[in-house]
Amino acid sequence: MQSSESLTMKIPEVARALGISRGLAYELARRDALPVPVIHLGRRLVLSRKAVSTLLEGGNGQDKGSHENG
């Protein structure tokens, strides 16, 4: 990651990365149904760039530890 790149992504950026519409991305974020944790900053919704990258590289995007299968 370049130093000028933000550590977070806005919903429209995430929508493009996931190949979904902006509206669907906002809807999923509000319902906390995206496959990565949503960060609520007042009315603003952002996601960790690292979590989205991990998801797109084949990980689950969530680093919650307590959600293990097995």
C-alpha cells in the first residue's frame, strides 16, 4: 500500500471492487451484511482497505477470531 493511500474505503469504492451496485453496497452495509466489518463514523460508513483486499484475495475479510468453523 502506498503511503498516500487511505487505510479505509468508501462504500462506492467497495462496490466497484466487489462488482456490485453502489445502492446494494449501501444497503448491505446498513444491515451489516457485507462480508467485511463496516466502520460507522457518525453517519459515514467505511471499510478497512486491508479487510477488503484480504476478502478479494480469497480470505474471509473478517478478523473476528470467534467465528471458527469446526
